[in-house]
Amino acid sequence: MSTRTHRTRMLVAAALTAATLTLTACNSGKGVQDEGASAGSAPMASTTPSPKASGGTSTGTGQTDSAGSTSEGSTGGAAGSSSTTGSTGSSGSTGSSGSKDSEPTRTPCSPASTRTTATEISRPLNHLLLTITNTGSKNCNLTGYPAARFGEAQSVPPAFEDSKPQAVVTLAPGESGYASVLLSAADGSGSGGYTAKSLAVYFDKSASVAAHPSLPAKGVYVDDSIRVSYWQSTMADALDY
């Protein structure tokens, strides 16, 4: 074998070896990449939205699919309204009610919880003193002036307007309030006089129930000069009119 022939064969063998190595390396690299790609695609295919849809429907725990959001919406709404109701109805109205309960009450005096007397006095002349005593267990108020109806009279006498006190007369249990009645003119100038033997006293003009204090057995003489004072806290103030 000549030297040229030997060199030619060695070159051919080297070329074949290089080609084989190159092809093997290329095939090995692509094979690994292809297998890696196919293996990576399998997990992606497994993460489908179906498990989410069934999970949201059954539990309503905030899934992003339509079934899950619908379930949570209704459940969350109910829970929200329940929580709102609880906080709203806590102590706000109770505090308001408590505030009202603590306000002082103004209970008007009534014949049911008082004693009424009518006393004819000598001075001032032709006067009758009305006395209201609180026989109840709570304070009560005398407002305005008494509506006093003598005998069969169809009207009640007007009041001395200058006798109106600055404040309502409040009677604690056992205390008394007073009003005076000018029965007739002291100088005899009144007209339409008559003798009355019965008396009904309404504690104010709006009262619907009257007290019926006794009058002297002979009755009292009344004419068109009759006037009454507003309720007063003392006898002296009442008899000034």
C-alpha cells in the first residue's frame, strides 16, 4: 500500500468518525429537548378549570369560576347582612331609650291621687279657697287654673291673668297647692246671683275628670263677678286675688 493510499483512507475514516459523532450529538440533544417538552406539557394539560368549577359550587370558597363566585356571593351576602344587623342593633336604640327613660316626667295631678277641699273664708270677703293635696307616691303638677263649675252653671269662671305663676306648681307626696275663688262682688254690684250647693273642680281646662269637694250646707252665693286664681304653691299667694 502506498503512502498516498494510506493517507486517503485515514482521512476518509476520520471524516466518517467526525460525521458520526456530530450526528449522534445532534440526535441526542434534540431527543432530550423533545422529551423535556412533552413531559412539561403533561402537567399543563392536567390543570383544567373543571376541578375549580365543581369546587366553587360545592363550597363557595372564593373560586374564580362562575359557579364558585355565585356560591360565594350568596353566602357572603347572607353573612354580611347578618353581621350588619348585629352591629346596627347593638346599643344605639337602647341608649336612646335609656336617655328617654332618664328624663323627668311631668305627671299632671288628678282626683285619683289627690284630696280636694273647698273652704269658705272670711277674708278676703266672698272668697272660697280650693286646696289640692297630693296623696299619691309620686310628684304631680298643677298647671293653669281650676275650671270650677258651681251648681248647674253652664260655664266656668275666667281667671285673674295677673295671678299666673312663673313656674308650674309641682306637688311632692303630702304637699298642697292652692287657688282662690272670688264668688261675688264685695260691694254687691254683681248681677245674676244665685246660691250653689255643689261644686265640680277640674284641675285645668283640658281635664276630663273632676273632683267634687263639699260646700257649706247653706251653699255659697255666686254672681257674674266670679273669678279664680291660677294654682299657687302657697295659700297666701292664692288669697292675694
